[in-house]
Amino acid sequence: MHGFRWMQFLDIGLNEEQLGELQQAYGIQEDRLIEAGVGQLYPGLADFVARCKQGGIALALGAEASRDYLLAVSDQHRFEDLFEISLCTQEFGVGSADEMLDEIMHYAEVNPSETLVLGTLPAFFQSAHNLDVLSIGCGWGIRQHRVLEDADFQALTLAQLYPLIQKADELAAQYLS
């Protein structure tokens, strides 16, 4: 999903009114992207999600997005059929990936050893580390794989994901014994 907070970090001398206008223009662009079908699952990921659900694995969606954007994308692509819970960082204030992931685990009634974060954002990998959760950086569909360096594992293709999930599961089992 497209991040929504990047404008707050621009150092281009905008006053509050100008920043508001930029945010409004960004919102219009987000709406256009949603209408065009942006935000759908990466090709092949639907099969992965189906296999997880068949195996009794609960899936959650945590997004670096505004709640409005997440709901619009979810409605457009029927994510409510795929994920038990969908939360976004906006719901928890600035710098909130830790709180969002913690809330997802609380809702799912799982502990860190039963949780695995899959993603593309360094902030999510750092949050996973802060919560003692393993993470897999997913590199398919992104150009710069260096953003995955903070993940515990890296899957540059969807095919690499399954063995890494197994490895993470084995590590979690060792941790519990």
C-alpha cells in the first residue's frame, strides 16, 4: 500500500495551509489509484493465502496507510475474505507499527513465537524485532532489495517464501523448548 505520512517528512518549506493542499491532492490521487485497481494482492499471493487458510493459519493485514485508504482497498479487493484482521498504522498515531503489530497479536490471541511478519518496510521489521517476532522481507515486486536488510530472512521470490516460513517455524519451536 502507498504510505501516507511521507509528506510530513518533506523539507520543502511548506506552511500548514500548503501542506494541507498537498495532502488533499494526494488524497485525490489515492482515490484515483483505488479506482484503477491499485492495492491488490501480488500475483500468486492469493494461492499462498488460500494454503495458509486451509492449514488453519490466521492471517492479518497490517498496513502503513490511512484507515480510509485501507478500507477502500479492502472493499475494492475483498480483503475481508482473506484476512481475519486489518489494521493500519494511522490508527495508532505516529511511529505506530509496534502498537499495530502488538494489537494484531492481541486480537489473534497469539504470542510472539506464534507470529511471523511478512513485509517490505524496514519499520515493520524493526517493530517485529522490538516485539521478539521473526520477520521475512518479501522482495518480489520491489526494486531495491536493500530495504529488506533488517528482516530476519529475505524471500526475493514467492517460491522462496515457503521454505523460509518452515525455517522460522523451526526456530520458534526451538525457542519454546
